[in-house]
Amino acid sequence: MTEPLLSIRNLKVAFKHESQWVEAVHGIDLDVMAGRTLGLVGESGSGKSVSSLAVMRLLNERVSRIEADSIRIEGEEIKGYTESQMAEVRGKRIAMIFQEPMTSLNPVYKCGYQVSEMILQHEDVSKKAAKERVIELFKQVMLPRPEAIYDSYPHELSGGQKQRVMIAMAIACHPQLLIADEPTTALDVTVQLEILKLLRKLQAETGMGMIFITHDLGVVAEIADDVAVMHNGEILERGTVREIMSHPQHPYTQGLLACRPPMDVRLKRLPIVKEFLDGQWQGGKEQILLDLQITEAERKAHLERLYSRQPLLKVEHLQTWYPLRKGVFSRVYDHVKAVDDVTLDVYEGETLGLVGESGCGKTTLGRSILRLAEPTGGKVWFDGVEVTALKGQALRDFRKRAQIVFQDPYSSLNPRITIGEAIAEPMRVHGCGTKGPSTGSGALRDAVCELLEQVGLKAEHYDRYPHEFSGGQRQRICIARALAVNPRLVICDESVSALDVSVQAQVLNLLNRLKEERGLTYIFISHDLSVVRFMSDRVVVMYNGKPVEMNEADALFEHPLNAYTKKLIDALPGREHHFSNT
């Protein structure tokens, strides 16, 4: 048998917490063959990224401890290498694409300089030759206008373009092994598909081995040859991608597959990983369908009841344009038409899905409806009142009835105040949550604690700070804050896009439960079509600021009419594995 490109034996990683060492990775073994891709799958905190950072020796040695029987590259033991020896290994023999390109690229240096710096570090070439190589690399990763991007700063590029710059940097010195750490998380499905195709193309051309780290088994189905499933620092299951996707043996793997919203059936709620670990779904797909599937008759009756009501929200010819200026006098020479002549209705109790790629205008439309971005034309009506004409206290009263859950729970919460105070703040502003005039009484705290329990948290969490919670818990806090003023309409702006599929399933189930309990109406904005189909009654597909297709969710996904809609659906990774083989 051919010797592995990378061979790891009994890798253990521990971190120092106060005076104790806490083990995060518990003696794992991994092999990566040249020309093959190993998908390393698991939830956040499972040890995937920590294991790869340990191999690269990029962990802080003051607070981490790495032990292993062996770490070999092409049979060469690197476990005992000095820092200077590892500096030669990094980039040249093993390269890494980090998860978040915006934080991985230096914002004060141009993109081309940062990539050429990598070449100059490892190879004896002139600056001119390095620049020429970088421009060729930018062409290889299919960046538009490579010469212009060479002289661009990271903030001037889109998320997909920044990720391509990171890939160019990683492959600049022709590494034997590429570690890709969640390189497509939170990217549009079309951009994600392009990145996956690019990585496969580069691998075929160079014969490099690859470790692809992700929480999404649908993505793994598109790119991996072999799969290792990690949970709590251990590898629970491994095999070829066909074996794992078709016949998962461990309940945890079965749960990861099943909690992804299916594209072939509609469920009342999504199964979650914990239920598989507890043995609840031992009957597999058949039991899930028996207990959770919504029949066609039930779906039809629900839609008939829903659309017999009056619209809660009416949007008429809405426009939100941003001026482009140039010259000494900043004259307007054109406009960015972020939202361009949008007309739609949202019925009370409905979930309307908004889908499209980044830059299509879906987030701006949501913000324009709430007047967080000021429309430049058209009208918005909410419960018979013209929102676009409201001012002062009347506008503040409207925002009490219409709330938004933002995409990033990390930046949505003030790190300096407790989560209880964060939820109580809008209640104080709008006079909610207390029966009397006093907002400092225990009644307000009781109301916040009740909200925390409604979203699956505990009353004792009131006095904790945002950094003490996981991403999924923070999103629950943001949902509780949005519900604090008893709104009728909630706009969910990419509110689950950066979450693990298992946590995502819990948050989606929570949103649907709260919708039923509180009689809410949702506008659900996302680039993830499987999530939108699960959540939505109707779907609007947006492109260049305009709606290009609108239909009942199942009909739109089963029989898309617009070419752009078909492109989005075709780009969804691992569609055949989302449900059918669990």
C-alpha cells in the first residue's frame, strides 16, 4: 500500500484553563493520501480545527500542549521540528486556508503584496517575478481583473473574492498538503460551488492531498474521497464518502445527515443530533417520515387558511438607491440600485422567504421595510398604515411591532452588558414587560427570564455576558431580544447561515415553535435554499435588486421557471444526500 502523504498517530491536544489542563483532542489517528481529499466533519468544538492547527504548530505554546506518537509528511517525522524548521514546512509543504478570509488577510496591505510575500519568503525570486506569479495565481483561481485585485485592499473585495485570494496564497508555493478550514461557510451556494470546483481542479492539476474541514456533510459529498467524523475530540466513524453518506453507522453521523433540511419532503420540524444519540430515531428515515412528514393535504389546507386572510405587509414599487459620486464637487454620476421596484404582499402568519446571492438586495429590502435603510421611492404599508410616511414617535411605535434578527449574533450583542440587560433594554425603551410605570422592578427581570426560557435558555443566564455563550445560544439571545417587545413581524436576516447544521436545526425549530405560539409573521432572508424551503410558505427570488420569481415554496423548488432560480437550486451541494440516505 502507498505510504500516506500525512500520517498522524495518537494526537492529543490540551489547553490550560486556570491551573488545569483540559484535553480537547483525545488521541486521534489520521491518514491523508496524495491526490485524495479527507473530509473532517463535526460540530464546532469537536476538535477539527484544533487538530489541523496542532499539525501546523500554530497554537499558542503558552496555553496549549501537543502530544503525538508520530506526525509524518511523506514518511518524514516532523513532530520534533524546531520553530525555524516548521517555518519552512508551513506554506511550502503544508498550507492552510483559514475559515474567515477577512480576519486572515491584513487590512492595511494590498492583496497582491500579501500573496507575493509568501512567495518571497520561501523562494529565491525577484519582486517582479513574484508579482507576475501572483497575477498568474489570481488567474488560476479565476479572479476577475487580476491586475486590479493585486492592487486592491481586502475590504474592496467580496467574500468569495477574498476566499480566492486566500486559496491563491495557500497554493503559491505548490504545497503537498492543503488544509481547507471551513472555506465555504456563509458563502452563497453559487460561490460555494465555484470554490469547490476550483479546489478539485487545483488538486487534479497538482496531485496535492487535502483535508477539508466542515460541519456540512452536503459539502463533503461534493468534494471528499474519504470522511472522518469527529465529536468531542474523538473520531467516531471513518470510511469512504460513499460508505459514510449511504450507510452511516454511528448515531451522531446519522444525526448530522438528518438535521439538514431535506429537499424531497416537508417536515413539521427537523430531527436533531441529540435525539439520534438518545436512540429516538432508530427506525431511520421511515420513522422520521411517519412521525414528522407533512402530507400534501395538510400543506394545502394550511395554505388555503393562510391566504384567506388579509396581507399584514404591503410593499409597492419600493426603491432604495445609493448615489455614486466623483470629482472635486462629489457630483452624482450614477446610482447603485440595491432595491429596484419591488412589489409584494406578506400575509399574517406567513413565512415569506427571500433568496438570492450576496448583493442581490434581499438584506437592503428587509432593512428598507423597517426604515433602517431609507427608501428612495415607493411605499410600505403595515396593517393599513403607511410606514414610509411615519415620523418621530409613530415610527418608533411601528418598530415595536416589527423587529429584526441580524446575521451575526457576535456583533449584534454589546459585549459589555449582560444578556439579561440586552433583552431588557428594548422593553424599557418601549415600556413593555411591566404592569406598572416602574421599569426597574422585579417584574421586568421576570419577563426577561420568561423570554430566556421560551428560547431554550435558563433564567440564571440573565447575569452572564455574551462571550460566555456559544454561537447558537447567542442567536437564541438575539431572538429573545427581538421578541421582547411583542412584535407581529420579525425579519430574520441570514440568522442561521453561520451556525453548525445541528445548531441550525435547533434554531429553525425554535423559530417555527415561537411563530405558532405567538402568531408571528416572518420574512426569512437566506442564501441557503434548503433552509428557505423548510421555513417558507412562499419564496421570492431576487437578482440585481429585483424579484425575478415568486411562488409557493414547494412549487418553486420543484418547477423553477426562471433560469437564475434553476442555477441557485443546481448549485446546492449534496442535494441527494440531504435526507434520502439517513
